Amino acid sequence: MKLFVCLITLTLFATAFADDPETERLKPALDAITPDGLLTRIKMLASDEFEGRAPGSKGEELSIKYISDQFKQTGLSPGNPDGTYFQEVPLAGIKTTPSASFAVGGKTTTLSYPDDYVASSARLQNEIKVENSDIVFVGYGIVAREYGWNDYKDVDVRGKTLLMLINDPPIPDPNDSAKLDEKMFGGSAMTYYGRWTYKYEIAAQKGAAAAIIIHETGPAAYPYSVVRTSWSKENFELDAPDKNAGAVSVRSWITVDVAKKLLADSGHDFDSLKKSAIRKDFRPVPLGVKANFDIKQQVRSVESHNVIGKLEGRDPKLTKEYVIFSAHWDHLGKHPELQGDQIFNGAVDNASGVAAVISLGRAFTKLNPPPKRTLLFLATTAEEAGLLGAKYYAMHPLYPLEKTLADINIDSMNVWGKARDIEDTSFGMSTLDDALARVAKVQGRTAIPNPRPEKGSIYRADNFEFAKAGVPSLYIGDKEHLLVRAPDAPLRADEFDLHDYHQVSDEVKPDWDLSGAVQDTQLLFVVGDEVANGAKFPEWKPGNEFKPKRDAMMKKP
């Protein structure tokens, strides 16, 4: 507890323990985390000069140089054992020009891109065609044996086009129809089965030719404008040796209005089908509709980069063990086809997180003595394209994952002022969450779960790739209750999600107050210092879906 008490020396706390030696060790580091320092770094990364920080662009060149220069200036060593600050991440950039139509009853409907739909492929080919493929409605498209759930039953869907609902089945509680059954798919919280990534993965496993997700704003957790923006630009995939031949040929989204019309034209009712899909006895429904996709793709090789700095641990026995602080540097780039503002600056998402990681690196260099274990400060590429930089690091770690105690991930900071609490998106998953809660309490705050669990945020950031690999992960978000607002007032972060998330308007704003971001960054500093000096590794909690992977990893000789 001595480590937590030392926080009291901050201006946020009382000064009763000012003479404590541990307090004196941490104070210079915590004082180095300032609003001006964070804002300066955010402004640079989110400037128009950086053109939205798209991988493989001028924005990448500027971003990785700036971040590596910052690491060097703060006193961090190159994090790659090859003596550089960079880990090369082989990507393929894909610009897609799709056409799509549905044929039913002798009538063909051509869809308008990107207003009605988006479509792309992870396969690194110049052209993808799906012709006269039977469309089958497969409900939520889920196979989850732990819930006794199989939307496919014994139906062979090879070569067919799957029409799916987004999110998990919202199954009512048998004892209270006003609530969702907590024993099925996490109740109100989205599981990985509800994510679009899972939908396309299971479609590939089933041998489908194409997979179409029906977009609905509530279940998807974002409006269709986010889908249109994210999927109509150049996208990226890892450039795998097999050119991603195992991926489903076509990945598509359609608006709910298009889906309703398609179903009506085929003699079905959207609401009735959706209702039938929340039952275990649901069976796939052939619609009597043919799908046609013709996707032209311009594919280019992109040598992208993760940026990594390192602070060596002081303990000779523990210096070969690691704690990672991570944040993604990339955003959505520049869209020349837009009128007016064309740059997706990504100030909150995620210049703010990278600024925090740089500030944490600088703060840890102020510690005397430094932590016992080695700290890694990782800025990843292509998170917006599907967590690709983190995925590549987890597949090709620069340091052994079995020796990596934790990933502490930062994706979008609270930039609107001090808060009563802190959002722990990974709440209840590992002992890291317990540490976060204890430190927050010393700050006079409470660690709270993600107040929007239905959005599945835990599966939408880089922490997920580390978690899948077994590494205990902590992920804070920006959904905090600000002191300047009433406790029951709407969350400022929800307003951001509605108006600015993945839009050109995610820029540095005049109403920002980075005192809250300082609070959160200092909090993560103390948690990271505790882990880096702790007597044992953080652990996943019993029953957690990632625990078996970690257990197997730690049993290896």
C-alpha cells in the first residue's frame, strides 16, 4: 500500500506523507505529466501536416519520426533488439471499387455505393467476383458451443452469400422479460461473437462466398456514417504469405433500409426474421435471392511500422521481464473526394493516447531508481484497419510474451476535465483491474465498467490482440463522469461518439481541459510502476476467456 499512499503528494491529494521516501521517488515522475505536455503532443500528431496519419502515407512517415524522436529525447532506448525504434509491419493497402446487385423474381436491384452498402475483400487480389450466389439469412451467424448455440444447424452454406445481423442475440431473461439473460452472450454486454470481425471469420470457416452484415445503429454501436467512412477509404490487411486466401471472398455491410427492402421483395419481413433469430431452434432461411458482387481492387505493398521505446529494468534478475504501455498512432488519413475538410485528424482517437504513452515514457525516466522490470512503450500501426499492428506484434513479439506481465492500453483519453471516476473497459477481467481500482480510490475516484457494454469496446482496441495471446491487459476509455457536470448528466464521451468519432471533426477543440487526462495518465503510471516492481505477475480472473491461453503459456518449460 505504500506505493499508493505516495500519490497523496500530488496537487490532487493531501501532502501528509511528503517525507515518505517512496513519495519522493515518484513525485518528479508524476509532476512530469502535465496538461501542456499532453496538448503539445496531441496538437502535433493531429495537425493537418500529418494528414490523418494513414499507414503507408506521408502521415505515417511524419508520425513515426515524431514518436521515435520523442522517445529518444525523453531518454528511452530503441525498443527493437536490432537497435532501432521500429518494428516493420508488412501491410497491403487496398483501394476498392465495388459493384453489387440483388436479383429476385426476375427483378434486379443495383445498390448504390457507399450509401446503400460497402464491400471489400481481405484477399490480396485485383478482382473478386461472386455471381448468382444464393442469399441465406443466418440470423446472427454464430456458433457458440458454450451457449448451446448454432445458427447454421446442418445447412451447407458453401458458396452462398450469408446475410447476418450485427451484435449478439438479445435473449430475454426467462424471469424478467425487461432484462437480457446474463447467462447468454453476456446479457447486455457484447461478446466477440457480436463483432463484425467474428461474422466474417465464421463465414470463411463455413466456406461462404460472401458475408453481408445488416447495419443497425443501436446494435452496431455507431451510425452507418462510421461504416461508410471506414470502409470506403483505402483499407489495410497484413500481407500474409498466402495473400489471405483463407478469408471470405466478399465482406459487406448494407443499411437496414436496404435489408428491409431486400427481404420484402423476397416475401419476408425483417422484424419477424429478427425475432426468430433469438431462438436456439432458429434455422437458416434461404431467401430465393441471388447476390452479385464485382470488386475491383488496387493492391499495394506497404512497409508500415510499430514504434517502440524501452526503459531497462534495474533488477538483474527481472530486467528480462516486461510491461507494455500501448496506443495506436494511426487514423483514417485524408479523403480527397470530400468537399471542404478532407483530413481525419484523429485528435482524441488516438493522438491523445499516443501523447499519454510518450508522457509516460518521459515520466518513467524521472524515476530514481527506475523500476525493477523493463518497460516498453509501443505505438502501433493500423489499429483502425483491424488492430493489425498489435496483431503483428503478438504474432512476432520482440520480447517473449510469457515474460510480458501486462499490456496497459490507451485508446482515446478524456480531454474534457477532471472526473469522478475512470472507465475501466476491461473491468473485472484481471488483477490489473484491482490495481486500477485501488489507485483510483486514492485519487478520490471510482473505477467503473464501460457504461456501454453493448458496444463491445473490449474487442475493438489493441488490448484485444494481447489478450488473445494470453497477456493480461488493462484498457481505460474516456467515458467518465465529469466534475463540471451533474452525476446523471449525459457523458461528454457519448457526445463525441455521436458527432466526432471517425469524422473530420475529431480535432483539438477550444473547450478541452486536459486536467482529466493528466489524472488518468498519472493513475496508469502508478499502476504500471506497481506491476513493474511487483512480487508476482498479474493474472486473468477465474472463468475469463483468455485465461487458458495464459495458463498454457506459463506452463511451458
